[in-house]
Amino acid sequence: MPVMLVRGEHANPVMKEITNVLGHCLPNSQTHIVDKASHFLTATHSKECAELLSTFLSKEFPPI
């Protein structure tokens, strides 16, 4: 199943580690880091997050 992981560049260390571990454990995952964003990136960087989500959802993925 395709998975997109998104975190801010300045996320706290625990969130960074969680994202890294999930990225390694989940096949078909993509990790995106939003520049100059912290934990509440959907509020502070909504345009970037919307673009990432739109691009991800517009892809055609092979059936699982």
C-alpha cells in the first residue's frame, strides 16, 4: 500500500526518528520534509502540504 510520510524540517527529534523508522519499515513509502516547517506544518505551510498531497493522490499505483 502506498504511504506518504511528511514532516517539517524542524520537527522535534522524536518525530524525526519516528518518520525515519516508518520510512524504512513501510514498503512503498515516500518521505517528504517540508523546508523551514516544524510540528504544525499543515497550519504554517498549508500550500506545500496541499501540493504534496495532491501530487501523491494523483499518481496511479499498481494494485496491491
